[in-house]
Amino acid sequence: MSAHLGSITGSRVQMRNLTKEYGIVRAVDNVSLDIEPGEFISLLGPSGSGKTTALMMLAGFERTTSGTIHIGEQDVTLVPPFARGIGMVFQSYALFPHMSVYDNISYPLKLRRMSKLEIDERVRRAMDMVKLPPDKFANRLPQQLSGGQRQRVALVRALIYEPHVLLMDEPMGALDKNLREELKLELLSLQERLRLTIVYVTHDQGEALMLSNRAAVMRDGRIEQVANPEALYRRPQTEFVANFLGEANLVPVEQSSEREFTLPDGQVVRSSPDISVDPSQSYLLLLRPEEIEVCAEAEAMLRGRIQSTVYLGSSIRIDVDTPIGVLTVVAKPNQSRRFERNQIVGLRFATGDAVLVPKEARAG
Ligand SMILES: Nc1ncnc2c1ncn2[C@@H]1O[C@H](COP(=O)(O)OP(=O)(O)OP(=O)(O)O)[C@@H](O)[C@H]1O
Ligand SMILES: [Mg+2]
């Protein structure tokens, strides 16, 4: 590989009908996903949904039970990890504790028998890239670094031999909120410059929404929906995705005509024309908290009693008991307006372009 860090371009990654079984546990169940060259894709899902297992199969650390993996043009299903052209960053930094930052980073290059001079040039350039000036950090041991700095070293070590695909498993998991925000921005700018393909595992929907070109929402080993962040948030196709991608008010509705649906209090909403409705299916109206406005009672569609309020700094989260159920609303704090328990408030929301999701059948 002769390309320098500045010119890496990612490979296409294709998973075809991937399944992984551990005895009777089917950790990944017939997953197919095409990832574009240079795409940042997240595998997003709750604990145990199969994200790590899918990533480990991509990396080659787990064998597939069935299905195939292509990276670029090559079928890598049976290719060992080191020959797949991938870099990997784990949740726990996995640095060698007894080696300096410099040695940790240069290790993969030494394995590849690169000249000392070239190694030195690459390590220094890479450290600059993630804002770890070599003169300050090269000789430190991992234990002499903060968590965020350690994670940057792990990132550089994964990038140093110029992989075409970078796999990351909850890389921010051990970091505090500010460090996470900082590293996320850095990762975005790295991605912009390097344009490598990134598969990023997380259970944090905010992370996935912020970082990804697309996210695949996983549940019980399967992909429930793959889409860009806005589509996942605004047009979830299932109740599970609606709930997983942030707070969701889901109000039961009855279909009254082709595009009209009646709320429990008799009011009518019109569904978005791009939502196809199956008459034999029950639907829920999705209202994100920020889509509901607290307003004067005279202008309200609904009146309700405040059940609880939570102060969040830049906003206030309010649960309001209304004739169509308890609705969670997010309001801006305002000097002149206070919200208190048991207060009666008016609410309104748009009744056109309503987003409906199929109600999930539940056992019992
Ligand atoms: N080596 C193993 N042997 C048996 N079952 C396993 C093994 N590894 C994973 N599993 C099971 O496979 C399922 C998926 O696990 P996986 O680690 O992929 O989940 P995950 O989505 O990464 O979860 P988390 O967010 O908690 O990391 C789980 O039910 C898990 O218990
Ligand atoms: Mg995991």
C-alpha cells in the first residue's frame, strides 16, 4: 500500500445473509447490508442485539455460520483478519500498557517491516492529525494519558497502516460527555479528510444520528431498518425504531378514510402521502416531543394537566395528561412562563403529514 494517510479511500463492504449461531443462540440472523465506499454507517441497537458479533465477523475474528462478506471486490469470508485491509478500535483501548505511545502506534508498521525513517514520518503525521503533538506525547505510557487521549492513540494505531475500512465498537463508551463530544467532532473531520469506510457500533442513538451517513437499527440479531439519520428519526418504519431513535409519543388511531385517522378524542389527522397504509393493520401516530407546542388554551387542540416536569437546562421536559394519553412535550424555558405540576396547559401539533407507524403485535 503506497497511499499516504491523506489519500485513503474506503472500500465497499457487503454482507450477504450473514448468520452467526453460538449453539442455540442466533446472535446475528440473516443480515444483509451494502456499505458504500467512504460511507460512515452505524450499527445501532440495544444490548444483545448482535452489533459486536456482526462487527467481529466483518473483522474476521468470528467465523460466519453462514453467509458471505465482500470487502472491495474480494470475498473475504474465509480471509484472516490481518489480510482484510481493516483497522479496528475497541471500547476498551487495548493499548499495550508497557509500551510508549510512539511504540504502540508504530507497532503495526514494524510488523510490516517498514523502514525506521518512514515509520517515524508516518507516526508523527498521524499523531498531529489527532492533535497529540509528538514532542509532548510520544514517550508517555498509556497510563500517563487521559481516557480521551488513550482513545486517540487507539484510533491512530488503527489508521496508521492505511486501512480501507475502519471498524469501531463503542469507541466512546469509557469517556465522559465532553470528551465524547470532542472526539465525535474529530472523528467527523477525520472522516471528511480520509474518506474511509467506517462501521461504527453503538447503542447510543445520539451518536449514531450525529456521525452516520446511514444507520442500521438492529434488534434480536436482525436489521429492523436502514436509513439516513433524518429518515430514521422522522419516518421510522416500526414502533421499535420510533422508540429507539429518541423519545416518541405514540397515540393509537383509527383509520376513517384513505388518508384520515381519528385520535382517541375524535380529532382527525391526515397521514403523509408517502406512508402506505395496510387496512388490516393497527397504527400509531408518532409525535416527537418537540413537535408538540405548549400554547394558550384558546388556541389549543388539547387541554391537559401537567404530571411532571424535568428541567434540562436548555429545555424543559413536561409530561401532560391529556384525553389522548400522557404526552411528553419539550418546551423552551422562558422567564415569563413557568410550568408546574397540576397546572392545566393547552397543546397543539400539526394535523397534516402525520407519521404513522404500525402497532406492534404483542404477546398476551
Ligand atoms: N461467545 C458467545 N457465546 C454465546 N453467546 C454469545 C457469544 N457472544 C455473544 N453471544 C450472544 O449473542 C447475542 C449478541 O451479542 P453481541 O455481543 O453481538 O451484542 P451487542 O449488540 O454487541 O450488545 P452490547 O450492546 O451489550 O455490546 C447476545 O444474546 C449474546 O449473549
Ligand atoms: Mg457489543
